[in-house]
Amino acid sequence: MDDLELNLSIKQFKKSGDSVYFEKIYHHFLPKIYRFIFFQVLNKQTAEDLTSEVFMKIYNNIRGSNLNSFTFKAWAFKIAHNTVIDYFRRESKSKNDVSFEQYVEEYNEREIKDKNLIKEEKYLANELLLESEKLMILLNRLPQDQKKIVLLRYVDELDYKTIGSILNKKESAVRTMSFRALKYIKEEIKK
Amino acid sequence: MFKADKAKVEEKIISKFISLLDKGHDADYCFAKFPVFKSYRSEIEQYLDALSKIRDFRSVKPSKKFEKSALEKIYQNTQKTEESYFQKNLVSRGASKPARPFLKPVIAFISTFLFLSFSYTGTVFASTNSIPGDILYSVKISAEHIQTSFTPPSGQGPLHLRFLNRRMAEAAIILNENINISDEELNKLLGSIDLEYKRCNEHHYLSGQQNETLNIEINGIKTKTQMRMRKMDGTGSEGMGKGIGGNGMGNNNNGGQCTSSTETSVSGNSIDTTASDNSTETTASDNSAETTASGNSTETTFSNNSAETTASGNSTKPDSDTVGASNNDGTGFDNKNGGK
């Protein structure tokens, strides 16, 4: 779906409320949002729950918003970003009041140690499995913001400006952080 | 070149290369087109390798089952939300929440105040064209009193002049259009003309010429009023006389007393000394009315007399009957006219 088609679908859905137009948007953005969430929570079930929560919010609020293709991307990912943050906040509170940042760090370590996770999920092709597993570990070693930037910039191909608006960062900061993350991954792969 | 500078250049070149790839250009095309990339080829290729591995994450996708079930879940939930929203709105529209207890007296006070102020304003507005004898005339006068009390001393002069003009206009309407009002009302009107004139003078608002003009006008009104009163009384008596004539012996008391109220001759003829006293005063005042000086005393006499007239008009006392009979016998009204 290109920007023009996305614009049209948003407009038509807002105008008519016809679910066909929403489904077009849904099918286009579902893998992106799911991926963005999955690489943060590293759990299929949680990722699915949070993804459906995100789309519920999108469905309920899209008609009351004034969006185009550019702002919609930023808006949808911002919802996903906030939903994940809320999830970690809820979890950290329920786990003996561990700080949010500490919880996320521990969570990543714990989940990544469970190497069966990726195998069970069967998300990645068998030939890529070993390499992807290594890459997953590399990705999770990155600071949270850099990890998100890598996903948004190089996986979902969002521009720096959109990423900045999602993560509340300056475009130049996003640019620098994305290069640093890429450089780190490159050097780790080289080893 | 320093290490830091080299890293910066490298960052710029890599970023530029990636942005070209984003625009849809092929890596080979970029190397061929921009010679600057050639010197960094090995570096760029390492980055490209890392990038392609990261892009492999794109193969992470949700299952088809989840895709379907999530969509259904969204529709179900949103339907529920819409229903509950509708119900909530319906309830809130149908039965509005009761006002908080402490707000009740406040709301009652405000609504009463607004109602009264609006209705009073409306009544005052409606009363602007009223003349003495109208129901709304008292409202007009009370509004003027309020206006007077809220006006500073500097504005009192013009205000009283305006009121004086109003009173004179009212008197002119009554006199010119021959509107039937009681003598009491007419006397009150004359009294208020005098009062407003006096107040204008108190505030030294009138110039000498204005003063003279107003004086002449007021005197003219007074003269006209008194003439009208006389005429009215005369007409009233005649009317009564005719009525009595028609009735024969019926209520000729009315005719008798009515005559007594205006004419000396009748009162002397029949009723008592008080009546004759009144009539004497009347005569005196008739003369004085033209001079304006004793206008008040004249008016009082008129009003007293007229009050008597009204009362007698309704009474059917046997005594009066006797009196009336005597008048009738002597053709009281003819007497009166003759006396006049």
C-alpha cells in the first residue's frame, strides 16, 4: 500500500465508516506494528495481545482524528510505543516495584536466554535461524531507544522525522543514534 | 586525518549511501554514479551486510489465525463500546442529572431575579406611553422615581425637565383628546407638573426665557383643565338631570348632590351647610384658578366635591330621596342652570 492508497483508505473510512477501508489499513500495518511490539516484549502471546489493543485504539480514534498517510504512520506507531510502555509499567509495578528501566533490561535478558522461544515461534526461516538468533541477541544488547530506532528505520523503513515524532526525539538525534546502532551491529557481526 | 573526523566522514557517507538505497537506487548504481563511495566500498559493504541481516527481521509476521481473530475481536469490542456509548448518551439525554443540593437555592434565586428583572423591564417599556388613569401609569411613575434616585445631582435638572415635558404632554393628550379620567387623577397630574417645574427651578436648570415659556404653558394647561372640570361637571349634572327626569322620582338624590358639588344655588337650596361651604370655596377657587396662585386649594375643593358626587351618585338613602324629591320638584338642574 503506497501513501496515496493509504490516504484514500483513511479518508474513505472516516467518511463512510466502511470496514473494508479499515481492513486495508489493518492488513498493511498489522505486521509492522506486531513486529515493533514483538521485538520489545519478545513474547508471541503478549505481542498479539498488545497488537490487538493497539488496533482497537486505532479503530476507535481514527474517525475523530485529522490524519494523512504521513501522520497516520507516526500516530499508529506512537500508539504502539505507548502501549508497550504502559505494559512494562504495569508489569514492573506488579513485580515488587522494580523500576521500569530495570524491569525492561531484566525482561530482555530473561527472554533472550530462552533460546527455544525463537525456534518455537518459527518466525524465521530455518536457514536464517542461527544468524537471526545472534542478531536478536545483538539487538537486545542495544539501549531501548536505539533498538526501537533500528526496528523503525531499517525494518519498517520509516524516515527520521517520523521516528523522531514517535519517540519524542530530534531528527538529528535519531539520525546519529541509528548510525551508532548500525555500526555496533556491523562490528559485532564482523567479530 | 584525525580518527574522530574520519568517523564523521564515514557516518556521512554511509548515511548518504543508505538514503540513496531508500530512494530505490541499486548499490551498484550508487558506486558507479558517485566515485566518492568507491574509496569506502569495503566499509559500505559491511554496513550493507548488517543492514540486510536486520531486514531479515521483516519475515517476523503474525500468524494468519491471529490476523483474523484480532480483527473479529476489534469489531466485537467496538460494537460493545458503541452500544454502551449510545446507552450512556441516551441515559444522560433522557434523564438529566439532578442539580446539586447546594445549587438549588442559587439557581432558584438567579432564575427569580432574572424573571423579575426582565418582566419589570418589559412592563416599564410597555408603560412609556401610558397616561393618568391607565393601569401601567403607576409603573411609569415608579420607574421615574427609581431613575431619579439613581441619577447624580448634576443630571437631576435635565431629568426633571424631561419629566415635566412628559407630564405636560400627558395633560395635553387628556385635554385635547377629551379622555375621561377622574378629577382626582387630573389634579394629581397638575400637582406633579407643579412639582417637576419646582424641581427644575431648584436645580437652576431653566433659563429665564424657558422659565417664562413653561410658566405660560403650565398656566394654560391649568386653565384648560379647570374649564374642562367645570364643563364636565356641568355635563354630568345635565346627564344626571336627564336621567332623573327619565326616571321620574327615582334617584334624584344623585342629581341633588351632584348639583351641590358644583353650584351654590343647589346646595343652598337643599342639603346642608357643609355643602354650601364647599360650594362657596368652589366659587372662590374658580376665580383664583386663573391666577394660578391658589391652584392647589382650588384643586382640593374640586376633588372633595367630585368625591362627594361619586358617592352620592351611588347612594340610595331615603333622606336623600326626600332631598332629591324636593329638587326634582323644583327642577333642580334648571335651578342650577338658572343660578349659574
